[in-house]
Amino acid sequence: MPNWFAYTLIVILLITSGLLTLLVLLHRGKGGGLSSMFGGGVSSNLAGSSVAEKNLDRYTVLVGVIWFACIVGLGLWLKLEVK
């Protein structure tokens, strides 16, 4: 595989790592969190979770899956390059 593939995966990995850190910090903790600053605290409660929290959960899972795919892709690329 070409080297640009690895560089692309590394750039995507760096971007998703930063986004994942930010998204995790936005989640509400036991006493509220940064998500309440962005409208997470003012909405209807459905099963103890607001619409903003549910969307934040979805984005966090999506970025986590992309991050994991980049890790696996880099591992496979390195395995093929060593042989």
C-alpha cells in the first residue's frame, strides 16, 4: 500500500483523538458538566436523558468507531509493510 494511506490514517487518527477527548469532556457527570453550558440542561427529560445528551452520545460513538477503524487500519498497514 502507498505511504499516503498511512499518512491519511494518521491525520484522521489525530483529528478523531482530539474530537473524542472533547466529546467525552462535554458529557454530563454526576454534578452536571460542560454539556449544560450548550443547552443540555434546558430540555425535556425522556428517560433521564435530554435530546442534546442523546445526540452527544451518538456523536461520541460515531467518532469512537472512526477512531477504532483508524487504529485497526494502521495496524494492518504496518503488518503488511513489515513483510
